Amino acid sequence: MLCQSRAFGFAGLGQVSLGEYLPLSDKGCKPFPSAAQNPYNARLLTLSDRKFLAVLVLHMLGSHSSQSSNPAILDAQGRERFEFNKLQKRLRRLTGQAIIDFNMIEEGDKVMVCLSGGKDSYTLLDILMSLQKTAPIDFDLVAVNMDQKQPGFPEQVLPDYLKKLGVEYHIIERDTYSIVKRVIPEGKTTCGLCSRLRRGTLYGFAEEIGATKIALGHHRDDIVETLFLNMFYGGKLKAMPPKLLADDKRNIVIRPLAYCSEKDIETFAKLKEFPIIPCNLCGSQENLQRQAIKDMLHQWERQFPGRTDTIFTAIQNIQPSQLADLTRFDFVNLHLNRDQPSDDENENCSLPSAKPSDSAVQILDLLDM
């Protein structure tokens, strides 16, 4: 009988609220004497109405539960929905794990989500809004876009999208494009100066609105690419940290998508049909060093699937004593000491506790739902 006050939503069928109806006998309906005796404030149905509703709900529930657990019998549209749900759950889980591992978002934080109009920042905002609804802590989100006055930039795309979402947002207008074109010679990459000007503006605006964290849409592949960029062109062994305290100590930058692959994000963005704004409006993308690194990694991934994952794992498993940086390890003062127990006997002595906090456990439980 229909007695639960729950709402079941299904694509194309809207919402069926069972709380609006009461169980009635097959012999018809008997109205309640008064509203006080009708705690459900129910709408009473005829026998034919009740049978139709029961058949409709059972059909919806039956088809949903059987098909969602068995992708082999899904039709094309059903399979797509099934795969999308898996993808969304994976992105939410990996984002939540990164937030926990690096303590990116805390109680009462005001997170400024930097939105460029690309697939990464759209995905970041979407996932954070989703996690915000289920997280065991309270935090605020505010979307911020910087209009750098590039020629052809569609000014209304982001405001229209953000209004539909109902999220707080700000559009910062700064003509950094003219500055970059004036300073950088024709044919040279403008991305370095452009990003520095953008970063300075966003840092200042974060303080202005009281944001405690600045969230950027960089993902796992960006981090790995940056590692090789610094190695090949900068002679440094460094990448892009998931969490960063600015040099002036006035802002904290977080990258919640640090564990997510670009391939997953690209697929998610296509399925969500985000209104993507092209990133080559300035015309400086053709000769990017980053693109060369990206092509190299893609070739590696085709030849050796999983290599990008392995490289990212290496970034998380640094052993300074096996490198050659004198500032990170005291090679000069290494001396024999054969009276001490071997490394094998003490290998676990200095390991930090990896036990997650109670709130972290709650978040992971929610992500697995």
C-alpha cells in the first residue's frame, strides 16, 4: 500500500510525491472527519486513480532498480546514464579524498571558486556544490570570473550560467590583455605574464570579499605536466601542490581536483553540456611548452597505460636521501654508525599516523553512498 512520504524522481517523469496520498481499501475511500485527524493532509483518490498511481510507481521503481544494477540490459540511453553516474561518483569521491588528505576545506570556510569558462573550472564548481550539500561541515562557495578583455570574449555566458545555478558570483573586469600584448613580443607565449597578472588580481579580490580559500581547477594531469615543465625548462624538481600558502601568507590556494584525471573531467563536462568558453582567444596557444609536454605524456599513456598515475604516485612518495639536493638532505654529515639497529628494524618508527579524523570518515561514508 502507498503509505510512505517520499518523493521519487526519474528522468522525463518529474516527481511523484507519495506523501500526497493515503492508503485506501479496495472498497473505496472514507474521508477523515477533520484536518486534525488527517496528519498527512492527504488528497483522497478514487479507486481507479489509486490503481493507476500504484502501477506507475511500481513500474518506475522496478525498472529503475533492475536496470541501474545490471548495465547489460540497459538500452543506449540507460547505459549512458549508468556510466555518467559512475563517473560522477568517481569524481566526487576523488575530490572528497583530496579535500580530506590535504585539509583543503574547513568549518566556516568561504571558498572562492575561480571560474574561467573551461571544462576544469566548471567541473570544480559542480562537484563542490554537490559535496556542499552532503558534507558534515558548513562552508560557503562564491564563483569568481575575471574578464581580461580578450577580443571575442562572450561576456554573458558565465553570468547567465551562474544565475541559473543560483550561486553567488562576481565578474572582475581587468584589461590585462592590452598589458600583455604591449609587453610580450609578437609570436612569444603570453601565458606566463597573463597568469601572473590574473593571480595578483584574484588574490587581492579574495581578501576583499573575505574568502579564506581560493579554489582552482587544476587536475592530476596538470600537476604531472608541471613537474616535467619545471624539469625540462626550469631545471627544478617541483610540480603543482594540491594546497599552497601564498608567499605573502595572505591567501591559501587549493586544488580539489588534484586526484582527478583530465579524461574523466573532459567526459563529465561533455555530458553536463557546460557552456565552454575557448581558451585560445588571445591566439598564444600554438607554441606552448605545456602542449609539448602534454603530447609527450599522451604518447606515453598510449604506449604504457597507467604511466601518468605512476608518475603522480611518485610525486607523493619523495625520498630526498635518494636525490642530490643538499638543502633537502644532509649528505655532508653522513657517518657510519653500526651500533644502531638496522633500518629494517626501525622502518616504521618515524611514520606519521594516517588515521583519518572523524569528520573525514563521515565525508568518505557520504561519498560512497
